[in-house]
Amino acid sequence: MNYHAQSSIEIFTTPTCPDCLALKHWLDARGLTYLERDLRDPTIAEEAKVRTGLRIAPITLIDGQIFYGPFGDQLKGIENALGLNCAN
């Protein structure tokens, strides 16, 4: 599969969130790099709220697109944003 190597992936997570762990495992398994932000830090939580309107984990930002909620609910959107559903 060809991943969009130029995609910018940023995730807002907490260490004990099962969906956060699933998201990170999925990204790691595909060799995708991402910037992880810890929502336990009040400054980061406020930044997430300002940027996305959300205070839940995980939040995934890919090239300006916002995905949130359970990892399973985010997966299709993440795959589309990264071009993983394209036949190459």
C-alpha cells in the first residue's frame, strides 16, 4: 500500500484510554509517524478544545481533518485521509 508520506498526523490521547492505545498500535503497525499530545496536561487539553471543539480522547488530526470518538468509528475516515482505500 502507498501511504501518504506527506500527511501530518497529530493525535490527542491519554495513556490509559483503550481507543488511544488501539489508534497508536494501528499507526505504529503501519510505520506511520505522528505527534502525540497528552490530554492530561491542562494546557494541551485546552489547546485541543480550542482547535477541535472537543475534550475527548482520542482525537486524530490529519492534514486539517478531525476524527474523534472510538477508534473503530475513526478508522474509515483515517484510512481515507491517508489514501489507504485507494487502489494502486
